[in-house]
Amino acid sequence: MNVFDASALLAFLQREDGEDVVRTALQEGGVCGAANWAEVAQKTRAKQIPWGASRKFLLSFDLTVVPVTLDDAERAAGLWESLPTLSLADRLCLALGASNKATVLTADQQWGGQPGVRLIR
């Protein structure tokens, strides 16, 4: 299974480097945490890109948006000690990947070397 960070979905939507990696992973299916989904929606709107069309396009793939679970919330809080520079949304994404034993796709170079993380570029 794949877990998509906001940066990966934004790279795909904006046709940036790594979009082909994200497209292939989306075709395989996966999940996006609600916190990261909110980030995609916010940043898309901030660029004056119609969110409704972007939302529909992303959901045309086998992509499920999942809520934050109690276990993932606590795992993300625990990651703060070892990864204090990552945002809460980033740590929630890593926690979601770990709890699902999934590959986390991201464009964020700061995550390099984390277990289960695949940098898209």
C-alpha cells in the first residue's frame, strides 16, 4: 500500500518533477491522511486552482482519505522527539505509513533515510 504526503500529491497536480512516480503509485492505490488532504486543498486553493476539479481528479484514482486514529496521533507525537523539525502533518503521515506498513511517498527531502519513505525526486 502507498501513503501519500501532501507534497507528493501537489507535485502530481502541478506536474512537477516526480509526478510520474506519484501517478504510478496512485494507479496502484493508497491512502492520504486527513491532515495531509487538508494541506493539499489549502495549497491548491492558495494557487487559485479550482479545488473541486483537483479533488475529483485525485479521487478518480483508488485513493482513500482516512481520519487520524488515536494510535497514529500518539505515534506522531512520539516522533516529535526524534524529528522535531517536521510538521505535525508530516509526522502524522509517517505514523500512518508505519501503522499500515506502507510506503510513504513524499517530495520532502528532509524525510530522506526514514524507514518506509520513498522520495519522488
